Amino acid sequence: MKVTTSVFAVGIRGTDFSYVVRPDGSGEIRLDSGELESTDLRTGAVSILKAGNVVKFANGQADAPIPFPAGSMPDLPAAGPGN
């Protein structure tokens, strides 16, 4: 499965993650377990998002992944089969 946003494409690797994309195109992807491979759609650069990290994006750019403390982010819509 692959999720594509305005900023990057994400390849899913046996993961538990949540994401949100707002009407203005900004959003975030939070990874609870597993790993995600993301490809920057402008540069083609590939990076791996590890469990316990979140990546935020806006204005056509993604921030570097940062750790999120438990309970620090609101629940995001679940992603994966059947959602």
C-alpha cells in the first residue's frame, strides 16, 4: 500500500500509523509501530520514518521526523486496510 500527499509518497511496511491532511494541504503522519519509507516528490529523496516519530508537512515541504511523547498528539484517523 502507498499513501501519497502533496509533499511525499509513503510506502507502508507492516505498520500502525495515523495521518491527517487538512484542506490547506498541511498535515502530519504519526508512526506508532513498524516503519514507513517516504519519498520526497520534489527531490526523490527517500527516508525511513521509525516508530515513535511524527513528520509534519506544510507549504509543499516536510519537516524532519521528531519523536512524539506518549499522549502528546490528538488521535488521528487510523490508516490501513479497511480504513
